Amino acid sequence: MRRQTLTLIILIGGCLQSRLISGEGVLNMLQWKTSWECFDWNQNHCADNAAALANDWLVQYDIDFANLMQFRSEDFTPPTGWVGLSTERDACEGEDKTTLVFNDQRWSKLESPAAHSTGCLDGQVGPYVLQAFK
């Protein structure tokens, strides 16, 4: 019987939490919901600081998958070794955007048409990125 280890790092509103379930395999995930004001108002260079912090965490915590919600930076580029898949900023009401970032040194996208989808959860709000990996 193979056991898995799951490390889940959740950052919401500046609060970092980590949960570890012991076992053999390790999967590191990050979920961060920024405030829209950070990117729209960009006071004190908030957008640049958020992008730099996200990239630092991807590397520091060796993240496999990250969900960056309301991360509205059009210029965000993950560091080498990670790839971002995003919804369009204006695809859903409220101009929300979500980005799925994955470690492409460990994971590769399945390339079939059914393996990738983006849209809005109820057709209007709640953007999502869906991707199958191997």
C-alpha cells in the first residue's frame, strides 16, 4: 500500500497556513486570493510586490500547482520551471481572473481538447481554469 504526503499551503488575505499529511509522495500546492485593489489601484507597487512574492513562494516551497485568484497582472510571468494558464481578465463579470501555475519539470499537460477548459462557473462570474496533467 503506497502512502502519499500532501503539503497544502493556503494564503488568503495575508494569512499563510500549511497542512502536512504524512506518507511517501509529496505534492505542494498554493492557493492565493489577492484583493482586486492590489492590481487595480496598485498603491505602493502592490502588483509588482505580489508578483515577486508569488514567484518567490513557487521556488521557496517547491510548488507543484498554484491557483492565483484575482491575480490581475497582465505582465505576470512565473519563474523558469513553472508555466501559467490564465483566464482572460474580462471573461467573467467583475473582471476577475484566475491563473493555474504548474511545475513543468514534474508535470506535463495532456494535450487532448477535453483536457483543457476555461470559463465562468455559472456562465457569468467565478473564472476557472481546468487542465488535466500527467
